[in-house]
Amino acid sequence: MQIKIQLGKLRLQLPLEEIIRSQQETNNLQILPISLAHTLALEGLPMPHRDPFDRLWVVQANIEGATLISRDKIFEQYPVQVFW
């Protein structure tokens, strides 16, 4: 998210750190580390596009049994559950 903010692709009403801390407290938001299993799962992932962060999010969501939250239509091309 920080990179998207720096690139001008994401605008937030509050500082990112404040939003994350608030969501951690309010909604039990957990920050997932990138594990070896996530990295190795990239090998079998289709390549609709090459954004390494998007690809990591897809494998993380699949391995962790999580839903990816995004408006980006590119995720429709991946085998992942998406909300938004």
C-alpha cells in the first residue's frame, strides 16, 4: 500500500500507519509475513501480468485461506477469492 501511495495510485484520508493500527484494533487485522511457502507457490501461478506484489497477494490469500480485497480487475484472471 505504501508503494501504491508513493506512485500516486492510492490516496487515503488518513496516514497509512494510523489506518492499519486502527484496523488491527477494531477488526483484528493481521499483517501476513511472506513465507517460503508463499514464495515457492509463485512457480505454479499463471502469469496474466507480472506485478510481483499482486502475484504474492494471490498466493498468500490462497495458502492462508483468505479473501483478497481489491478493486483491481486483474485478480479476476487469477485463481483467488476476491472481495470488492
